[in-house]
Amino acid sequence: GTGIADAQALMAEEARLFRAATGKQPIISSALVELEAQGRLLFASVCGSTNYYGQSGCTLSGFAAEKGEAWREVYNTEGVLMHLDLSTSNLGWPNLVTLQTVGGVQPYHWVWNGSDYENAESLVAEEDTEPVEEEGDSAR
């Protein structure tokens, strides 16, 4: 299946907020990915307005259900177009990549950290900004 019933339930509050803000009925869609050993990924989107959600007109949430567990949100963005990069993965979970947009914004990559998806660019930035310990006596 596509997971649409689960997506409608998981995105119900987001859809309610959209209706309240815009007076429009959103479109909810979903895609279900079965992972061999890890579990399942469900991507659910609420779409309806570029004014509300940015360039794509949608908010996108990813939910993971490891074997025998309930869905839990592991990814969320607004205004981006995203796809699974099935050629790269971390701990068996595929990486997520945004499509490059007009205007030259480079794609963003998200990687599985063992419990959630993390933006790979922020992980690199965090590594680059760790304090460097210097030798010597700083209390002079």
C-alpha cells in the first residue's frame, strides 16, 4: 500500500493548521518504503500553497517504524523537493537528498544517525566548529 491512511492520521494536525490559516483544503499524499531488515519509512506531505509552504507548496514529514514499532517522525521540511538516494545509506536507511532548485541552491543531504535523519551539511559544520584545544598554560 501507499500508507495514505497512516499519512492522513499522522498529518491531521498539520492539515488542520493549514485549513485554519488559508481556508483551503490541503492535499495529503504519501509514499511508503519497505526496508529489508530495518523496518519502514513513510513520507507524508500536506500541499496546497506556495505562500504557506514555500517553493514546493508542501510540507514533508518522514516517519520511521522499526520492526514491530509504531510510526515516529524522523524528518520534516517545508518548501523543498526531496528524493531517496537508494545508492547511499547509513545503517541500512537510505539518504535523503533535495533536488537542486533554480537559482543555484545546492542540494541538501540528510543521513540516518541511528534514530533520526540529520542534515549532513550541519553535521560537517558542527565538526568544523568544535573548539581546538591549545597546549600551554592559559591562566597567566
